[in-house]
Amino acid sequence: MNIFNFNYAEFEIFLFVFVRVGAIIIFAPVLGSGTVPGSLKIGLIFMVSVLVFPLVSSVPLALPRGMLDLSVRLISEGAIGLIIAYAARLVFIAVQVAGTLIDFQMGFGVVNVIDPQTNTQVSVTAQLQNILAVLIFLALDIHHFFIHTIVDSFRVINPDHFNFSTPTMEFILNLFAGTFVTAIKLAAPAMAVLFFISVALGLIARTVPQMNVFIVAFPLQIGMGLLMIGLTMTFFVMIVKQQFLDMPFRFMGLMRTM
């Protein structure tokens, strides 16, 4: 089969692949970053679609009947890719939430920087941890796994039977809940130490009213917060690495509900 000489049926299948691959790559973490040029994204989407098409062309797909049916299926393909890509982004959201919680306790809550991936303002620690999460993401070759996910998605999710059902919504809600649990796990050591420091300074302020606690609190909280971030870096890498390694099981569970 010549990939540059499609018949009508093969062209429609390639169109389904192109839309699903495009939605996953555009919204996926790292690959869909705002720093990646648009022309490079389009070229990557086309290249991946050409490589994936021979693997999924043997999957039995009923041809759409009419323009309306084709439009509905293309929207379904885009929705499938968007859901899969957003499920992958939840790990990075957990990392940013954890960094924001730590910065709030340290007094860095008003200091924000621009995240080049999302073009939004995030706190300093959240940006630092987000960069580390990106490095772990690339070191584990998780971006290669998206190609396997695209192929598996066509074997699991037939466009004719795509259904955003109640189990899908429940699974997504569980993913959201797990995101906040992961964020609390990442931020818990630093937050606990900073909380006890705040309690101790409150007691000192009551027992020694002559002491200006605010002058002591700012450098102490910042210093202890940075120290805890450094001491718990191994713990951070372990949690984030486990979250990335669990991604295949989450994707498969999510796709089966659809």
C-alpha cells in the first residue's frame, strides 16, 4: 500500500488518525508546549500520522455515511485525543499545585514567573519543580509512549462506539482526586515543617512580646522552606517518576471506559 496514493476509504481512515494524533500532540505536555513552533508541531503530527497509519489501517472501521457522520466522527476523534492528553497533563498540574502550596507557606505566594509551556503565571517553586518534572518526563521516554497510546487507542476505542459515559466521568473525577492527593504528598514535608515554625513563632510572640516576630519569620521560613525542598528532592523524584510510570495503566483504563 502506497501511503501517498490513498483511495477514498484509506483517506478517511488517515483523516481519523491525523485528527486524533493532532489533538494528543497539541495538548500533550512538553510536546504541546507553547515554546514549540507551530510549523514543527504540524510537521510532527503529519509524520507521526504517516507512521501510525499502517499500524491502524487494518483495524476494522466502518466508513461514515455523509458529511454529517464524518463531522461527528472527526469531533469524536478530537475529543478522544484531548481527553488522553489532558490525563497526561494532570501529573504536571499536581507538581504545580504542590509548588504553589509550598510558596504560599514560605511567603513566595506573590512572586510569580511565566511558565513557557502554558504561558501562565506560576510561583517560583512551582516553576522549579515543573522543570524537574519535564526532565524526568524526557528521561523516562514517556513522550515515546504517546505513540503506543495512539495505536492502542484505535484498537480499544472504535470511533463508531465512542461514548462519553458515566464510567468515563467517574474515572476522570478519580484522576482529578488523585492529582490533588499527589500534590499534597509532594508538598507535605515542607508544609509540615513550615506549619510547625509558624506555631513556634506564634508562641514566641505571645511569650516574648518585645521580640519582632515578623522580622525573624520571613528569613526563617524562606530558609527552612528552601532547605526542605532540597532535602526532599529524592522523595519528589520518586513520587513523580511513579506517577509517570503509572500513566500506561491510567490511559488504558480511561480508554476502556470510552
